[in-house]
Amino acid sequence: MSKLKDIEFKNSKGETKTLKDFPAKAYLVVNTASKCGLTPQYEALQALYDKYNDKGLEVLGFPANEFLEQEPGNNEEIQSFCKLNFGVKFPILQKVVVKGEGQHPFYKALTEGKENATRNENGQFEKLLSSKGLITGENKDIHWNFEKFLLDENGNIIERFFPDVAPNDDKIIGKIQELVKS
């Protein structure tokens, strides 16, 4: 069993949790933001949750404010935004630092556990971020909002997806289907 299963984080109410508190066959862990061009991915994340949660998928959103301060809200505002604008029912946890000084131990373990992300073939989003000097740090660092990690039931990292790989992309759906099949 991966050490990721034991790393503590807080839910939206400030209660200490671990992955063990969310029993699942697969976990899709996403760093989220409410004022990002990728924010509409909440809708596709919720659709994934609706379709696969009863088969064993858990989606966990970790709001973060490291990228152009695109998640300025407090935990209550973030919860309200997600529910009102996207009907989010999957857990949106307490805001964390996903990159740089103060990086949450859960995200440190994720980024050290899988340094390279699967990218879209055209790479346009990455080129755009790079051209504006917005991709900084090491290759293992989170690149932007909505980077995704797919974990198996034991907390092992199966895949990491660059932020513009949409939740409904076949690259993600196929791997989820493999993990949740009985």
C-alpha cells in the first residue's frame, strides 16, 4: 500500500482525513481553481463522478492559489462556487499549496511519485503557458491548475495528466474503466 493512503489533509470542514476515508477502486486527484480558463473542467469532473462513483471512482478536488492567484476564495466561498456554478457533489477539500514553499505533503508525494505528465499531442496549452513564462520550477512540479493524478485503490500513482487533458479525454476514461472494473 502506498504512503499516499496515510498522508493527512483536511476536508472543507477542517476535519483531518486521508485517502482511507474515501474508499475507492480509483482516485482522480485534481488541483482546482475557480478563476482559471480551465475552471469549466469542474463540469466534466462532475460528469465522471456521476458516471463512475458507484463503480468505485472517487474524485478529490484540492483548491490551490499558486497560479496567478486564480483561487482567491476561502474554503466556504470555494464550496459555494463549485456547488452553485457546476453542481459539484464530489469532495472539494480544504485549500492547499501544491507547488513551492509550503507545498502540502500530499502534493509533495504525488509530484515526487510521478514526475512526468501525459500531455495532449498538440501541446498548445503548454506552449501558451511557456511563452508567457508561466511554467516555472522543475519538471516534477505542478504546472498549472487542473493537473490530474489517477491513483489505484492502494494509492499507487497510475498516471499523471497535464492540466489541459480534459477529464472526459479517452486517455483518462480508459484508465478509469480499467481500474473500476469488477
